[in-house]
Amino acid sequence: MKENANPTLRRGLRILKALKGRSLNGLSNRELAKALGESEANISRAMGALIEEGMAQRLESGRYAPGMQLLHIAQAFSNEMAAGQARIAELNQRVLAGSNN
């Protein structure tokens, strides 16, 4: 991917990656800015859009954490993969049962 391809979108995606594993305690604006090499103002602007879309949330402490929409996407992906694995296991059983005949 080109480094200059939509820097605003890339910033938001990098923020979401930085929030991985931070659902309970979150990260402060300053921590995000330092970790990503961005200004605090840029982080604040990006967080506004992420919060508006439900991809991030501001905790009572003022720190930022993944939002419910992001968690819904992750859960839907997990459910879909589990259903796919169940279907593959079912097909494997049918193949094995047929090979015994």
C-alpha cells in the first residue's frame, strides 16, 4: 500500500489496531499520539469520527477503547468462521463414512 494513500483513513485504522487488547482500560489521547507518532489534535479528530461510527468509545476515565460496532464486527467474523468450521467437519465426516463402504 502506498504510504500517502488516504492518510486520514490510515490514521483511523492505526488507532483501531493500537486499541487492540485495551477494551477495559483503554488508552489516553496522549498515549495514542505517542504510540502512533501523531499529534494529539489529529488523534482527537480521528477519535471523534471513530466514536461517531461506534468503532471506538470514550470510557468514564476519558481514555479510549474499542467501540461496540467494532466488537460486533469481530463477533460476527468469529461466528461465521465457527459455522464454516462446523460445515467442514460435517463434510469430512461424510467423506470418511463414504470411504468405509
